[in-house]
Amino acid sequence: MSNLLVFTPKHELDFQKNYADFIVFAKNELTLFGDHEFESPTGTQKGWECDKWSWGTARGKKLTIVFGNSENHSKYTPFKPPFVDFAKAYVRYEQSLNHKDSVAWASSLMWIYNALKEKAAQNDRSDVDIMHLNNTVINRVEEQIRNSKLGAGGKRNIGLSFEKVLKFIKDKRFKLDLQDWSNPFPRQSDSKIKLDKNSRKAEEDKCPSDYQMLQVADAFNKAITPRQKYFTSLCVMLMCQPSRSVELNGLTINSLQKSDKGRWYLMWSPAKGGDPVKKWVPKILEDVVRQAFDRLIYISAPARAAAKFAHENPDVFLVHHECTTPSDYPQDKPLNYNQFAKAMGFKVGRGSNGAKLNWSSYGSVKWLSNLINKLNGVSNWRKDLLRGGCLSQDNEILIGNRSEPTGSIIKFPSYRDLRSVVDQKYKTKDFPNYGDIKIWDCITLVRDNEFHKEFAVKPFSWVKVGHGAVSDAIGSARVSGKSIITSVFEELSITDEDGSRLKLNTHQLRHWLNTKLKLAGEEDWLIAKWSGRADIEQNKAYDGRTQEQKSRLTKRIGHVVNGDGVMTVAQANQFLSPYTSEFPPPAIVLHDLGLPVSLKSLGINRQGVAQFTGLGYCVHNYSESPCVKNGDCAVCSDHECLKGLPNTIEELKNLEKLYEEQLEDAVAKAGDKVFGADRWVTALGFRLSKIKTIITMIEDPNKPDGTPIRIPDELDPSPVKRSLNIDEQNVIPTFDLTALALSDLGES
């Protein structure tokens, strides 16, 4: 058969050249991830050859892009060439151009690969190449995404990533015959604005009930084991102040402080931007927060000590209390298995099959096998050196049924070798720093396997608490192996209100606090500041009030007349039924219902609404002049109290007592001829007489509840009238206010 020559148009050759040049450029010119190392199943990979590239965020979170199909956390199938070269080139180029602390932008690579692989199999090709991408493959990718079990948000993110990859291919002129494709997967609909039953339930489920939150508090009180104490203490930190679980790692031994006025507060670093925030601890929770803080300091102490030792003693392994070697044991001397196991938290004795545990028992532990291979210069120490024999206690190879010594010794790790393993596993790029703090100051730091039920704790280790660990502890129902991870609530036999398994997530505590603040009527800027938000608009996502709560007429400010607490709209309407537009409700009724109090209901013949001051209502006409009393409402004639208004009489009597003490002191100073004291006698006497007058009028048994009470004009000389030269002496010719106050003071 004669050889066939296939004509290739010049423009396609140009596309191929553009693509090839891009791969060469990304591989040889760009350096990002060039020094990255990854322990793959086939050995150590470096730089471009790595199947995984990882980096750490500013807050210490590790992000990883896998160039393969992941089956679970550790198992994956690598991409085939030449697609893998395109995937790596695309990631290196994009990340070099604009560093992103996210992996969602590259999430579509796996879907593109699977569609191309499917097409290659249909055409009996073994290679998977991005240059084989066409409209059929694009439609197949969309179909796979649409038919997946991902949620709306996940599908949208992959669609956005796919759209960006297609645009990149066109912009770099790798292929120009592709259809214009835009992401068809919409943003997940906001359940807050939807009225269907499922949306309403989803919104209500975001905010835990008061019963559930009380159960969290009960768990903290009942906690016995270190795991229970640790995670319930973290819950206390999230319950007392609206914070994110990732922000817990920023709490240090110095975060809980006391102000000059005796109030306790915590310093938090917001995860979504903004300066460190001083968050005051509610007075009622101060003792609980201090107890939780002390628990965290105590539990984290070993891990913090290990991290500090690692920083202060480079290349030295921490010989801890579990180690069985003598105190003067050299750091470079090889360890036997039992010494190694005690140092690294491995099991000793016999395994589940009854065989004695030794170095060979942990052949599946990749880092250990790789380390022993490296020390002995082989690729597989059990196959190349042991060769079916066994080991003596001194690491000598024994062969035959009688375990005869061969004189050959396998070099196993020393303490210094293990230190290199510790550094590789637990030292982050920013070690010893975590943000602006030292890692050994973090009170959430724990040792590896600290709370594991099967594996022993690793004494020389330190890890930060992860979101998953906290979620597991409070009932996220995540499956590990074949069973659901037990929560601290289950360990303490604490259930939900209906007796079912109590399940919470870390963000629900934040929702609950924000909802309580909204119900209390707090301002949005204050909620955003307390929550550590850079954008006040984000408050909307944490408003967990029900529709009934949002539609209530009002929240009671003072005392409800019928004593039923907060009224519903129906109750309020029934309460207002006796009144009409011709006979409107009095001010006290409007106040009790939390409705605006009109000026006319207070006897002021003017349109408008009075402003509540805490003692009564301000009726000043601000269109004529600003406040001439600088907010000194208690002694202002433009201020009206209502008889029967809760707390008014108590507050006025507190003011009366205060002014009496000050007037008594001023009189004494005036008697001693202290300069200016006589002026204070006059001023304080004048103020005290006004307070006494209001109290007397309110306590008048002939005045019914709801009667407006205001200072008589005779006791409030008008600065306006004075400026107009209106003689006010005719009004109060013989009224000596100071003498009146002093006489009352003398009688009391």
C-alpha cells in the first residue's frame, strides 16, 4: 500500500505552533512551582513533573490542584499526555499572571479531560489532546456537568471555569473554530427572597433554635474528655461573638484582655478583610469565656511547646516523655523500631494479626518507606535488602529458620532524620508565623491525632484546627470509613428537642448571634463591625428572622399594658379598635404598642412625630432653631414625660439624688469662699428645682396614667424672649428657685 500524505492547511499549522510555543514557554520560562516536591506512589516528583501543585494562603490554608481524576483525598489517576502538559501550562500561566487563593477557576480541567478521553476512546486513540477539542466535546462537557449530582453553586463554578478556559484557547489562537459558549448554569437562587415552602424551611434551618444553643452550653458544662472540653470551648468562643471558624486559629494566649473599666474583650482578625476587631464579651458570658479560654490554653500547651522547640532548635528532634532512649542518646544514631515507634506515635507490641510489629509492618506508610530507601540508597529496601529475611532488635538482617545473623545492617532513621520528616509535614512556608502572630501563641494549636480514637498522638507535632474537625465535633454527620464520626453531643448523650441526633455547623452559631442582634433592633453598621465584616450588605445573609418576626408591627420599647409581651399585628389591631381618626389613641397607648407618637397626642398643635428620649418625648420645633439645651432633656421645657411610662420616675429620682449630692458639695465650697462655687449653687439649685417639680407632678394621684408632664414655662426662662427684651420678671416676681432647692435640701 502506498504512503498517504495528508494536506494540513497553513492556518492549522499556525495554531499548532502557537500551542507548542505556549507549552514550551510555560514549561521552561515560567518558574512558579518549579521547586515544588510531591511524594507520588511512584516516588518523589519535582517541579513540572508533579501530579499535584500546592500552595498556602495568607491565613495558612493549604490549596492543591490535582492534575488527574481524584477518587478520594489521596488516591487519583493522573491525566494522560499531552493534555497534562496543557493543564500544567494553563495553571502555571494563570497563577503567575494573577495569583489566586482559590482552585475553583481550574475546576473544569478534569471535566474537559474526561470528555476528550471519551472522544479518544471512540476514535481508537490513546492520546488525550486539548487540540482535539471541538463543539461536540464542548456540548459533552456541558451535558456531564448538567447531569452531575453537584449543587447549583458547584455547577456554576465549573461552568465559569470552563468558559474561561475556552476564551483562553481562542485568545491565544490555539483554535478558532469553537462555538461561542457562555455559562448556562445560573447563580443559585436566593432562598431569602423565595416564598415556597422549601426555601422558607432552608432559611429557618440556617439559624439554630434557642434550645439547640442551650444544648451547646450544656455540653460545655458537662464536658469531661479533652476532646469534649476543646471543641465545646471553641463553641463558646463562637457563641459569645459572631466569628468564623477559620478565625479561631487567630486567637492567641493574649487575645482575651481586660479594659481599664473592667470589661473583658477578645481581639479577632476578620477572615474576609478589615482590621483586627476588639469584640466585647457580653457581661453574662464573661466567666464562661474565661473558663473556655483557660481550657484552650491548657489543651494546646504541648503543641505550642513543640512548635516553639522546633523553631528554637533547628535540626534537633524533641525527645519527649514517650521516648525510651537515654537522655544522652545521640541525635544521629539510628533507632530500633521500638524507639522509633515511641518517638513518632506508632504502635509497639503485636498487631491485629498477632505478629510482632517491626519496620516491615509499616511498608504502606509512604514517607517512612521513602526515608529508609533514601538512607540506604535503594528503591525498595524490603525487596533489595531484606530479601525475605527478618530484622534483629539492632536492625541486623537475619535469615533462615533459625534467624541467623548476616552481619548486614540496614540503616534506619535517627532522631535527626525524623526531625526532617517533622519539618516537612508540619512546617508551613510562613513558619513560625501565622499571619502577624507566632504559631506557638495560638490557643487552638493541637498535636497530630490529638483526639483520634485509634491512632496515638504524635508528641512532636503541631496542627491548626480545621473547619472539618470542628464540624465533625458538633454533628456534621460526615462519614469516615464505614461509620459516622461521633459528635461531642452524642458522647454526652445530648439530643435535639425531638430526641433526634443534634447536628450543627460552625456558621449556624454566627447566624444565631446575628439574628438575635436583628431582633434586638441593633443597627446594621454595629452588627457588621461586631461580626468583622468589610461590607455592611453582607448582614442580609445572616438575618435568620422568620417572616412572622419580620412582619411584626414593632418590638416593645417599654411596658405593654396587658402584660402579654410582644404583640402580634392582630393583637395590636384589636387593642386599637376603640380609637378612630376623630378620637385617636393617647400617647401612652401608642408608646406601649411601639408606634410613632404624634405631636398632637402630646398636646402640641403641630404636625410631626415626637422623638423618644428615654425619659419621655422631645417636642421641640427644629424648624425654628436647633436644640438650645444641648440634649439636656430632663430640664427642658420642650420635653414631655408621660405618667406611667416605665422607668421614668426611677431615672428622675436618680437624677434628683445626684443633683442633691452635687448641690450639697457646691454649698460647702461656697461657704469656704471657693471661687465660682456660688455660681454652681445657683445652677444646681435651679436644675434640682425643675427635677423636683416634675417628680411632684408625676406623683400627683389626681393625674391619670398617660398624662403629659412638662416643666412649667415659669421655671424655664426663654433665651429667645430675653434676646427680644421681653420682661419675664413680671411672671415670677417672687419665685427664688435656689432658695426653694436649698430649703428642700435642708429639710431632707
